Amino acid sequence: MEVPENVRKTFERLKLEYPYYIVLAVINGRFYVYKSKAWWDKKDKKVRSKKEYLGRIIETGEFIKRVVVKAVNQPVVTSVPTYDFDKIDESILMYLSMNCRIPLSALANKLGVTLQTVERRKAELEERYGIRYFASINYTKLGFSTYLTLVKFKEKKPSAEVLKEVLENEPRVQLAMVSTGVYDFILYILAEDNFIISNIIYKFTSDERLKDYEADWNTTIVTDSYGYVPITDRFFDLLEKKVWKRSKEVPRPASDSLMRLCPTNR
């Protein structure tokens, strides 16, 4: 494939900027830049090479650097007040954690107490510990990972209204918070992979409404130790597009359809 002139010029400029050898790879019509290192393997007596992805060049000639994603292994620790509770309370919590829809009459039979006792104890536990019930979704089964983006504006900050306007058309953003701590803005995002999260962050940083606000955008993949985050309705609209619907034009599910990703679906 012939390299467009804008892409070629940008690549030549990057060759001068980077202190090491870089290569341009064309994959599915897109132009990717890699750091390339080669060395002689004395044991196997052959040349070996290693490549590191640096970013991609779009047809306009703009270079989009990769978003460095780091794993977060340290769980979030919070202080929780402790209460005294007996064996019945402990058993109720255990059964609710196993099946929160267990009939209270069945729970009373298992514990050997009256139905009224279970109703009262359960209500007390729910109020004391703030117990709530919700559907827990395994985003990985749907083909998504969770990302946390931390933004620090260097000088002036945009208003919350401006940030809301920038984000409102992106269904993968589930939670956005303006902060007064180390970071000024925090985003909780669901995305299919690192390539898509990179494009999302690029779309935000290149938005015309944020051009006057210089900032550092740091994105990391996170675990569910951050707790429950509600999902927006727009995300389910995005999922609907991934659901396979049998038709003459599409008789079988695509490789990335939810039917294929969730083999237990019938």
C-alpha cells in the first residue's frame, strides 16, 4: 500500500525526534509506528528483533501517541465501622450473599427461627450495613474492560458544563467526577480494548472546546475492587448493536457478537 504524503512527512519528522530506530507498519490500511531493536543471538546464531508500539499516524499526518495502560493491583481500602452480631445475623448474611432472592420462609426454616425473626433481622442488617441488591454484570463476558482516566489540568480548568458537553455523546463513559484533590477530573470508562480507549481519549483531548486547556490524561485498566458503578442507558444502546439478530443477510453471528461471546445464551 502506498503511504500518503502527509503520513510520510510525519514519519520522517518522527525519525528525527526519536533517539532510536523506528519503523512504519501498514496494518489493515492504517499506519502504525514502532520502536525497533535488533541484536545478534550468540546462542542460536541468528538476528533477533523486538518492537514496541509508539502510536499511529492518521491520513491527515497527525501522530496519535499510544495510551500507556498500567494494571492496578492495589485494592482500595476503606474503613468500615464494626458491629456486634450473633450467629443468626452471620447466617442471614451468608445465605443472602449466596442467593439474595431466597424466600424468607425458606431462610427461616434453615435457621430454625420464626419468619418474623428473619424479617426483623434482615431489615436491621440492611439498614445497619447499607445492603442493596443489584445485578452484577461481568463486563469481560460482554467484551469490555474497565478503565479509569485521571485528568490534571495544568493552568486553567474548564467548567463542569463544558466537560459534560464534551462527554455526553460517548456511551462508553459511565461515570464522570470533578475533583478537588490531586486530579481535577476522573472518568470511569468501559471499552473493548486499548486501541478503542486510546481513540476515546484522543477524541476528548482534541475536542475544540478543550483546546485552550492543557492537561495530562492518565488512563489505567482497573479491577472491580473499585466497587459498584452504575451503568448508563446509553451503554445498553451500544450493547444492542452487538446483539446478533438472525436474518437472510446475517444468518450467523459475527465473531464479536454477544451471541458468540456468551456461549450460555440460548
